[in-house]
Amino acid sequence: MEKRKIEIMDTTLRDGEQTSGVSFSVSEKLTIAKLLLEELKVDRIEIASARVSKGELQAVQEISNWAADNDYLSKVEVLTFVDGGKSIEWMLESGAKVQNLLTKGSMNHLIHQLKKTPSEHFSDIEASIKLAASHDIQTNVYLEDWSNGMRNSKEYVFEFLSFLSSQKVVRVLLPDTLGVLTPKESYDYVKELREAYPTMHFDFHAHNDYDLSVANVMQAIEAGVNGLHLTINGMGERAGNAPLASVIAVLNDFMPEVEVSVNESSLNKVSKLVENFSGFRIPVNKPVVGANVFTQTAGIHADGDNKKNLYFNDLLPERFGRKRKYALGKTSGKANIQKNLQDLGLQLNDEDLKKVTQRIIELGDKKELVTQEDLPYIISDVLDSSSREENVVVESYVLTHAKGLQPSTTVALRINGKSYEANASGDGQFDAFMNALRKVYASHSKKTLPTLTDYAVRIPPGSNSDALCETIITWKNKSKEFITRGLDVDQTVSAIKATQKMLNILEMA
């Protein structure tokens, strides 16, 4: 059976830019336009609204020039208005050749916003279409608020479509402007139009106010729609538009009767770039492109993946240019850790693996996830600690730091089974901690604390503000120089752990 081609029109640069707080620069718009057409291979892109600003005009000119040089100009579209030809003048200056003419798709909008009769509106639209055609500009027509038009003024919608069937219009664009449609309505309304106008090209433009956009898209396709309007990361006004990545995955996996041109292996790359340009963050649980959607957290899932991929579905990360990850946290267990060790080319015996697992569980109580990049640090810290007898333990401490006041520390220390306590201030929290230790050793030990000669802090590459922190301290006593390391999510605490290791080395000397 021959598959039905569904046109994909990406409107990230027009409708997506209506996301609150988002504004792309000229160079960003051009870069995204190139990626959408050349990398993702969408069929068309809607890049701007006419007459918005000088910057918008410049962006459309840049994109149109590039598109003309690369045979993409017919795929570049601009939202225009029924405004007595002003939008067409703007189009001519911009170099764009396809207008998406915004018209009224419901009597409610027509009466209360335009205050015109249907015949008056149709006459104005006809003039806009003819003017565009005289300048070799192709016309598609948006029926704004079409979904409410079908609910409340269906006769008007059909009268409008009968008028458009006599005009030089390539596509009729059906927006659920307020995101109010249910899946059943999406199917029923498109089906009615498809049966009444079998040769007309219809695009469906879903909004996500009830989180139904993908379901509505599926039903619109079932009913016979020809094209879809989507955005990267579901960007758009209010709750956004139907998300490109989710819709493409759904069409490829659940609707074998249709085909799309989109290159799904580039979805993640383009989504991340748009995230960076827009500042509109992708939720970590966003299907297909979210940071967590290919991350197994529970150890039982990682174990199942080792046994005939029991926890895999058809959304394999490799399809979208991604890799499956196994989170390290308090629920991960040994199976997750082994998966990460394999990726790093590391191997631990059973005893060391148990120790590392326990440390990750402890860290998981302080931090939601431990990353793969953290793992070598943890292994180093655990194996270093387990090889040494703990004769000195920092049992507890209080660190204070307040603006205008000198930092101070109270520390409780156990040395060879005896507990001691001291308080001191210093230039910083760790300096105060060291001064308190010196008080303890001056009063209760014959040992002399070594001199701190170097203090270095590092976090795993690519980590965030909640990353594990490794503090590496170099100490020098009379006979030699040596290094200790401490690991924690808090920098001062990691330094204290490194210092506790130093104190145990000192006791063994």
C-alpha cells in the first residue's frame, strides 16, 4: 500500500517565538532556518509575521536570500494580514514568496474583532489574494479560531471554504487557536471538511493547552489532513504548540500508513540548539528530547536491560542521536553502576563494587543523581578510604559564616577512642576548622600538624552547581610531602574529609 505523505511545516520561528520571553536574533533565525530545512528536512518553515519590526524584516531578508540561493524559497512562509496590501509591500521588501494570510475562522472573531459581515471579509481576502498573485506571491489561508468556528458557527466555516475553493489558494490552514479541541472533535471536524472538500489541502495547527496536541494531531491525520504545523520543543504561546519531536516519533511508530520527510536522528541536536538560543528550557521529562527520558534510574531496570532488554520500548535513543544512560543514585543498585563502569572501561571486584554502591547510595541521599563523570572520583575516594584504618574521626562540627563576622568552627574529634572538642575562628570556614584542630592537638597530642602547601578543588567536567566536589590537599611535615583527597557535594566538607585522611596518616607515622 502506498503511504500518504504528510507535509510538516515548522513554525518555531514564528509561532514558537511567541513563547513568553523568547526573541531570536537575525543570525539565530538564519541558523535555525538552515537546520530545519537542511538537517531536519522539514517540508516548510514559517519564519515571521509581517510588519512586526525592522529586525524581523532583516531576518526574513537574510533567510530569503539564503533560501533563494539554495532552492528553498518556496518552502519559506510568512504570516500576513488582510490590511489593504501593507503586508504584501512588506513581503516584497523581504524577498519572501509565500504568504500565510490570517483570516477569521469563526463568526465570533469576525463580528467582535473585525465588525464585518462574511461577504465584506471575503471581498477583502479576495483582494489580498489577487494582489499577492500579481506579485508572484503564493497564498495559504489561516482560518483563525477555526476550532471554535466549527463548534459554534459551522455554517460560516463552510461558507468560507466554499469561497476559498474558488480562489487561488494552495493550502487552507486549520488552527486550534485557543487549544480547546478534544481528539474526537479533531477527528470529526477534519473529517467533515475532508468529505466536503476532497481535493482541498488542509493543514492542522494544534495548541497544547489541555496537553492534547499530539493526540489531536493523530486524530486529524486519521481524518485525512494533509499537513501539520509543529514547533521545536513545543514552543509557542501559552502552553505551546504540538511538539515536533513527539509527533514525528508517534507518526513513525504508530501510523504506518503515512510518511514524513523529517530526519529524526537530528531532532535532539536541533532541539538543544533551539533551547540554547531561546533560553526556553526543555523539561527533563519531555518525551524524546528531555534529559531524563533515556535514563534508567532503578537498578532493576538496568538489570532487566542486561536480560533481553526487558525495559526497552521502540523509542530507542539511537534513533534520535542519543544514548541510553544509567543513573547513579540511591535506587540505582549494582547493575546501574556496572553499566556505567563498562562505558568508562573500568572494572571492580565484587567487594569494591559493594563499597562503591554503598557510597553512591549515601550520596544519593544528599543529591538527586550522581553522574557517570562523578564515578572515577567516587571510586578513588572509596578505595583510598577503605585501605586505611580510621584512628581519627571528625565526629561533628558546626561551621558558621555571616556577613561582617569572622567565620568560626566548633569541632568534635575522636583520637584513638578519646573525644575532644575545640572552637576557633579564621579567615574562612576551613581556616577556622584547621585552627580548631590545632587547639586540640596542642592540648591533647604530641603530634604536630603538617603544613598545608597546596589546596585544589575540582568537579567532574560538565557538572552543575550541585556536582560532587573533590578537594585535593598537599601537606608537608618534616620528613615528606603527601596528598589526601576528600569527596562531597559541599566543598568545605570535602576539604574536611581530606583533612581527616591526613590526621589518620599522621597517627600511623
